[in-house]
Amino acid sequence: MRFTDTKSETLNLRVSPTFKRVLKEAADHEQRSMVNMLEVLLGDYYERKGIVPLGQKATPPAHKRVRADRRAHVGAAA
């Protein structure tokens, strides 16, 4: 899941200093902003759990798409 719509909403969070430090470290490690890091983490969570946001069409998780592609290639090679 990727968040591609225009950013127009504001969200204020109260977090512990430890949470903020760990988020910043993770974001710096990935060369991302803290907000982008949260978007990536949430998107990955949604994909792992197979959660489909309201108003979006369901697609198989990435690991299942790879297996299906691999089967298609195996059948084509035979």
C-alpha cells in the first residue's frame, strides 16, 4: 500500500521521547523523513496483514504475487 494522494491533512501526535528518538534513527537510516518513515511502516503493515483500506480494490500481497509470477514463468519454460 502506498499513500499517493496529496498531503493536505494535519496530524499532531504526543509520543514518548524514546519513540521519537527511535523513529528518527530509523528514518535517518533509511534516508527518509519521520513522516515518510511512518507512511512506509504503515503501508508495509497493511500489506503484511492483507488489510484493504475502504474504497480501494484488493490486490494480493507482494509475496503471493511473486509466487504467482514464478509459476507463470515455470509453465512458460516447459
